[in-house]
Amino acid sequence: MTRPTLKSFKEEALKREGVKNSYDELSSAYEVRKQLIALRQQAGLTQEQIAEILQTKKSNISRLESVSSNISPKLSTLTDYAAAMGYKLKIEFVPDNEART
């Protein structure tokens, strides 16, 4: 018996409505955090360095970037974080083709 891959496990799990709904609800937060980490790494900065730039603690940056964090950052925090890396924050609304009307 072969072990399922992560990809096949995810595909099977997402077939279950409750799992898919939860996944969809978390996907935006996960994507933002993934982008924060990528920006910081592209800038060649550690969490400690970005914390110093933003005049905060490393633990706050760690929490901000953590995909398991249930804390929603303020827009001003995201704006400051982006600016520290030379970026501007852009928020975009896109149609939800699966939304029920």
C-alpha cells in the first residue's frame, strides 16, 4: 500500500464540503502571510531586522507572518511592513464565481 502524497490528500480532503469551506475561508489570510514572508526574504531581511525597522519586537513579526496565527493584522501594519521593503499595499476585490446569490 502506497502512502498518499500531500497533493492527493489535499484533493481528497477538498472534496468534503466542510473542509473546502474552511480552506476557502483561510486562503486569503494564508496568501497574505506567504507574500509577507516572500517580500522579507527577497529583501534579504530577517524577522529581527524588519522588527527593528518597524520599531517592534521580533515576536510580533513572527506572529504577523505565521500561517497558524488567528490574529488579523491592521491595514496600517501591512502598509508599514510593505513600505519597509519598498512596496505599497494594494488591496483588490475579485468576483467570487462560487458565491451563491
